[in-house]
Amino acid sequence: MGNRLFMVFCTAACVCSAFAMPALRVSENRHFLMTEDGKPFFWLGDTAWELFHRLNREEVVNYLENRARLGFNVVQAVALAEEDGLKTANSYGHLPFKDPTVPEPWVVDGPDNDYWDHVDFVIDAANARGIYVGLLPTWGKWWQEGCIFTPDSARRYAAWLARRYRDKGIVWILGGDRNPKQPIEHELIAAFAAGLREGDGGRNLISYHPRGAGRSSEFFHASPWLDFNMRQNGHVIDCQRYEQTRQDYDLKPTKPVIDAEPVYEGHPVAFRPDQFGHTVAADVRRALYWDLFSGACGHTYGHHSVWQMYGSTRSLVTAPNGKNRPLMPWHEAIDEPGAAQMHFAKDLLLAYPFFSRIPDPDLIVADRVQSLVPGTGTRRYAATRDEKGTYAFVYAPVGRAFSVNLTRLAGPRIQACWMNPRTGTRSDWQEVPRSTAARFVPPTPGELLDWVLILESLE
């Protein structure tokens, strides 16, 4: 019965994948992503590093159905997984390479006979549900401390991958939680990039996932192969590192920027659970709005149980205790509140002119005590607006009164409402007078509850 179910899943995915996903491109102003036909693309990613390695096909479908329902349109997954991905087989007993020290894909004729057939299934199943795969050819350990590649084998492996998945809904992500340190490591990354371009003819975008607190721009911003920047905030909950998003936004040449690994929900704060505990939905929401209102073209969410697929059929055999104290199995974690709240930001930004949005912290009038407003730590406010001043948004992480310079918006009249980022609901609109310091009080004053102020210009 189980095999027949897998055949049904595979057939459905293969049929749907005949409808090609449009390739993604960088927008004309170079700050955003769009589909090849010019439509805005808001990257709402989920972190699923062990997706290929630890889930069976029934679990894959369960996971992807959930993520599609919650509005995610990218999942980030690794072909050569971090958790012993070269020596520990996937759910069907298959390994990516026959010899773990020789990076040559192990391919067996016929369907469902090798590791890469399962990768095919996952990518087709994701694309069938409108989800792109942010595909890492390898986790960083396999080109750094546990290196199995030479520049030549890196190029050949990447070219093979890119030819195989050229026409799928793919974004290539190099790196894998590592920053290059030695000249040979820069050579390896350049070789991977060259292989990807060789294999898919440049159809699919390429980025780079760095180490925690790192930025792809530090190493590769001027590289022609890097289409957009990724940064990794890492698993701290204060606002300081999120300033790097604005720094990348301002770089020349202009390239889009995404935080590809902000703090995960359910993660030990700063990897010190006995001191700081584990993160909650409020922590991942703050990261979402800090990044977006600082110039990011999208955002990646993560849950500590989901990235490692803790509690999956395969992980119970190979890693029953998980890594860094996961709190629940992945199939429960996918329903944690933070995951369901991410799309409220996506829906908000797509409802307004998309390509003309700019960060504008000067909308917020600084208090006499600036640590109060715009604040610091976990209490930092953030603001963004349309470059023509037709709308603006201010993120308030706490129920504390603040002032906005409404003269930075166009038009003689302005209306305002509040969006609850926990539910997506909005208050009624109210017209407010133009002022250099219009005062706003969130609907839950004095509480550790966040709000988004929406401002629109009226004719």
C-alpha cells in the first residue's frame, strides 16, 4: 500500500511539473526580485535543510502542502546534507555518491532507484504547489573543513546538477553556512558558480548563504555570478545585526538582499538555552519586519525542529535526540504560530506598489531618549514607504507611543490604520492631520505586543 501511495504522489507531481515555473529575475531598479514576465516576487522562504535527506515522500507531501497553504513560495534545502549527508542514506537507502570522497552522482537507470530520483520527486512536488526550491548543491562543510571537492570536481558536479534541474523552479544557493577563508575556498565557490552557469545557461538566479552574522556581500558582492545578496542574522534576538540589511541595500552595484537565516522559532537563544531559553513567535516576527522595512526584498522563516526534520521517520533512526534541543517533532512544529504569521507581511507589501518601496527610518521621530524610540535591543522600531510617498508602514514592536513625520508622505490628506501582525486583522481607517510629529498609540499600550501602522496618502 505504501509503495502505491508513493507512486500516486510521484505521478501527481510529475504531471503538475509539466506546467513550468517562470524563472526569477532581478527587478529593473535592482532592489527586488520578479518573475520573468515582470510580476513582483516576494520571497517568502522556509528553511528545510534536511528535506531531501530525511523525509520520505509521504512526509514531503505533508510538509509541502502545509507550506503552500501558509503562503510560502520558496523552500531552502541542501542536496548534500549537513547531518552526515554523504554516509547516512535517505529514507530509501540511497546515497548521493557511491564513494563519499568522490563527488560523482550515483545514478541508477530507471525511476526511484537512486538518491537523485528522490530529489527529482521533491522538486517536482514543490513546483507543483507553486513553491520554488532554493537549492544548495552542498552544505559548506563538504567544501571547507570536510572538503571532498577540487575546483574541477566542483565545477563538474554543479554543471551536472544545473543541467538536471535547468527547467525547474530553482534558485541556486552556494555557501551553506560557511564563509570562505582560504584562497582555495574562493576558487571552489567560483568553480561551483561557473558550473551552475554552464549547466543551466544562466536561467536560474544564484546567491550565497554565509555563516551566522555573515553577509555574501563581504566576499562576493562584485562577482558577476552573484545575482542577489544573502545574509545570515543567526540566532540572536536583538536588532543590531539587522542593520546589515540596510548596509547591503545601500551597496553599489545595487543588488537585492534577503536574510536567508534569521532567528528560528523554537531555537535556543544565542545557542544558550539554559541562560536565555528558546525563541517564540514574537522573536521571528520582529526579524521579519526589521528586515523588510530595512530594504529586504523578501524573507526566510525557520523553525528549529523543521530545518533538521526532527522526529521524521529517518531522523528517529539516525539522530533520535536531534541537534541543539529541538522542542517538538517537525510535523507539529510546522503549525507553530510564527510560521502562520509570515504571510501577513507578504500580503501587505504585495497589496501596495512593490518596486518603489524604500526604507525610511526618518519617518520615525526620535524621542528625547532615543533608546525609547526608535529604540534598541528587542524594542527597535522600523519604517518603510513608497518613494513617491503614497504609503508608509511603521513597525512597533511594543505598545509604546511614538511620533511619525507625516510630511514625508505625499498628498494633502493622510489616513491611518493598524494591522495586527499576529492575526493579519486591521482596525478601521482614520484620517489624521499632516504633522512633522504626529503621535500614535498602538492598540495595546504598555504590552509586549507588536503592531504595524499603515499610512496612506489621500487626494
